[in-house]
Amino acid sequence: MAFVGISKNFIERVGQKIHGMQKAEINSLGEQPKITAMNTEPWVLQAVWGEHLHLLEKMPEKWVGKASSLKFKFKVDNLDLPEDRQHYAFGVEFADSVPVPPNYSWYGDTSIDASVPQIAPVVEYANKFREIDARWHKVRSQVISFLNSCKSANEAVKLWPDVKMYFDQEDIDRLESKTVRSGTSESEAAKKLAELDTGSLTSAAVIARMSGAQV
């Protein structure tokens, strides 16, 4: 086994491989369900106007904006996600224009409650999407932490053979070419390996392979 160092580029290639696996599993979910609604839906008007909804009937028509589509977001119930990924955004199309306040933000996502019955298909999709997201976020963090504790890819593979599933093919080919032995201490990497749930990390790669990723 030829010597392969743990360089910044090597770690980047591992990250790209993990991203590809995650993407393959997400693609297996199919397309996000499309939501269409009436422009008079109470949940839509309440989300857009909030505490000022009572002003809609009193406001001059020329002050009221019109929208044929709107963007909303809701919080996903998954505590394993980083805070910046605990929301899920989606769009809603309307056959007739929805009245919006004069100062309505067209660039942001209006928050709504995930319990709104009309968006149930998107909530179901989002929960699956974010579960995959959370799992692969954990995989990436643990795999890269383990690799960074190793002196070389050779040491990593010696300690945990299945870690090769997260290597770029070019790095695998280099590893499997003629070897140059390197004498390195394994104590730090072995300690890090003991902290990993290697069964879960290996099964994540297997799921990705079944979803069509090139593993």
C-alpha cells in the first residue's frame, strides 16, 4: 500500500465524496410536492398579514400588493440539525393573486406553522429531507475528525478498513499501488476511532450506494 498523506486537498475530496452520497440519497426521495392554494386561504392571509390582517378590508386597493406565488418556511422537528438548517423553505402557487401588505418582503420566507393541513405533503418530504441532511452532517463531521487524527490515509484504512468508502477513487488507486511503509504512531487515531459509531457510518455509505451514488 503506497503512502497517501492526509492533506487539505485529500480532506476536500472526502467531503465532496460524502456530499455526493448525501445528494444521491436525497434524489431518491423524488421531487418536492408542489403546493397550490386559493388566494383566500385563511392560513395564507394570516401568515402574510399577521396582526394587521384586519386592515386588509379597510385599506385602499391601490395600496395593496399582488402576488401569484409566495415563499414560506416552517421549522422541522429535528434537533440533530444545526440551527441554521432547522427550517425548510418552499413555494406556493396561486391561481388568483394574493393581496399582500404594502411593505411585504418579496425576498424573505414567511414563517408558518408546520401543522397547517394544506402543506402536509411538503412537511412529510421536509422531515425526510432533513433527516438525511442531519445524518450526513454527522457522518461528515465524524469521518473528517477521524481522518484528521490520522498521520496518513494508510493508517486510517489499517484502523478502519471501511473508511475507504468515503475516499475518492484516485486516492484509493494510490493506496492500492506499490507500497512505501511509513512508521507512524497510531495512538491518537486509535483513540479517535474508539469514539466513532463505525456501524452507522458504514451503513450511511451503503444507503447512498443503494440510492445510486458512485461509492
